[in-house]
Amino acid sequence: MKQFYTSLKRGTTALFVASSLFIRVQSFAQMPSPLVHYKFNGNTNDEKGGSAAVVSGNSLFVEGVEGQAFRFDGTNYITLPEGIINHPNITIATAVKIEQYQNYSRVFDFGNDTETFFAFYSLIGWTADPGGAFLPGLFMKNSITGGEKGAIPWGQPPYLLGDNKWVYLVCTVDEGGVAKVYVNGSQIAENANEFKAGVRALGITKNNYLGKSQFEWDGLAKQVIDDFRIYDKVLSPAEIQALNATVLPVKLSSYEAKLNANGNVDLRWATVSESGNDYFVIERSTDGETFEKFVSVKSKGEKGGFYSATDASPANGPNYYRLSQVDKNGDTKVEGIRLVSLGLGKEEKLVVYPNPLVNNTLSIQVPPAIKTKDIDIKVSDLTGKIVYKTKIVRGMSGVEVLNLDLSSGLYLLKVNDSFSTKLSKE
């Protein structure tokens, strides 16, 4: 592999990286546990029980890849506890969205001063290039490295870590000084020997920043960070891909199924991002349990888009439409189930209340057609797994009260496999 170095401001040598496709695989049954884990869901607490991160400036929590994330607006930054990277082997992993590129701004910078640090720059202007290419990079500097050191890019500049979209960044350094960078699950850079003695050679670092540099004249970052983790080991490529799969899924913004004036069922859904997605599948069922493939639709790419399909031959009675997305590696995730019923009059509808569910108590008004019959009630989640079922001997009024201990989410309630309705718990 051809190495590529260039001189930059302050006489540095840098590791440059390029963005790549997001790869998503099934998570391992057992993953290593991180030393620290900041989810930034409305706070800066460490999910592993360590010290909370300290915010300088405004605490800005915005929508993240899952739950909330922390937004750096160019006036604020975060400080993590001292000595947080003092380990022979280390992995730093985070979801990051660069909102505005600024020269020498940092995703993270752990160190003590301008002579001792380990940092990831989101952007560096490469002045040696006539076109003024821009590059992100991983750097380390201390008395052992003898200067700011990095490694090689794959491909030609310019590179961008992401164009105002989420990417998953992972940096590893082992005790022998081998440094690697991964973006969206794929390795895109490596230095085989210049991060000498690993990050432990930095000692107990006191200035451990997110969004801020050790150099006061470097600007504060404009970015969003979510799910920030540090491990005291070098994660394997497979473990990094498994982590990547849990952090950046396809984001569905809407999914609906409606009966049109011609008696057909119109299916529409939309996404705001589709990292690693290959295609969508809609399956159809008349009982909510046994599904058959109805149609598949190719992905429109990482930025997402609007999709539609039409069922010109829906069955009389309940029609369940299950939407799933299939990754490029073959993994499948169910995104939702929608129900459209045909041939049922008003007197035959199933009524449940309150919906959304409150205090776990649900009242069911059964249709007149089954008032005098025994009633089988089933509640299933969006994957089709039955989470509640009961049998009631009828012969009385058409109202039944259930006590359902459900987690927050969407469910499907069925009575005698003939009448169904959506149910939600907030």
C-alpha cells in the first residue's frame, strides 16, 4: 500500500480519511462493554456510571440517531473526565454529523496542551494542493512521536467526513502504535507504526474535549455528536461493523396504507436517511401472523425519499401490510405493520379505548356479530410476536376491560382473528 504524507501548518504530518458506504450487519450476541458511554439523551451522564461530562456554554440537545444528541454550535464544547484514555489499547466510537466545516475544528481532542494530544480533526485545508483540497484526519503528538503524526489516505482528495449527515466514526490505537480509522463500518486509513507506544504514552490527560482543540486559536466545532463510547481494547472489524449496525439504521418518517375510491389499497412510506439499505419489502397477510411477499422496491439511496405501491386485489376483511427494509448484506428489519379492512360495516367495527393506552387499562367494545361467542384476544408487536393473549367466555354485554402491562410502542390487537385494530402505549 502506497503511503502518502504531506506537510501542514505547524510542520505536522497527518492521517487523512475518506467517507465510505455504511455497512450494517447483525449484532453479535456478546459485544464488549465500553468504559464510558455518553448517549446525550437530554443529559451528559455516563451510562456506565462514571462522571458526567461538563458542558461549557449552552447545553443543546437535538434529535439524534436514536433519542437525542448534543449539538455543538461553535460557542460550546464538552469536557470529559481526566485520564479517560489512559489505556494500552483503545477504541473511540461515535456518531457525528458535521453541520459546518471549519479548518482545524475537532470531533474530539484529548490531551494536556499543544505538545501532548490525541485528536480527530474534521477538516484541514491542504495548502499543497492547487485546488485547496479538504481532508479530515486522526493525529497524535507527544515527546515520543517527535511531532504530530498520522498515516495514509485511500483515494485522492478532497474528502469530507459527511455532508451534514450522520456518519459513524471509529478510531483505534493499540499498544504497539498501530492506528486505524473506520467510517460507517469500513476501514479507510491506517498508520502502522508512528503512534508510538499507543495513547497511554500521553499519560493522564486533563483536557479531554469534544468539539474543542488544545490550540486556543482553532475554532470550536459546529457538529452534532451522539452515542459516544470509549473501549479499553481494540475492537475487531466485525465488532465495529456490529456497532455501526446498532447506531445508524434506516430512518422511516412515515408509513400509511389507505383504501382508495377504486377499492384498491394505496401504500406510501418515506425515509429521511437509508445508510446501507438495499431495498424494501411489503408482505401481505389476512390474519396478521402468516405473511407472504407482495412487492419489493429498490432503495433510492442514502438520502432517502418517497415510495409507493398499490394492492389492486385486497382480500375481503382484514389486510395486514408489513414493511421491512433489507440491507446490502441481507439483514432485514421490520419497520411497521398497517391494517386496512374491507367489507365491514360500522356495526361490525372493533372499538378500543383509551388509545393510546393509559394506566394499562383498556376497554374493548366487541362487534355485535361476536357478542354471544367466546372471544380470543391477542396483542402482538410490530414483528408479529404475541405479547398478550386471553380467552373470554361470552354471553353478556359487548364491553370487556383488560389490564395490559405493555412497554411503550405500537401494537396490533385482534379479536377472534376476524377483527383488528392498532393500539399504542406512550
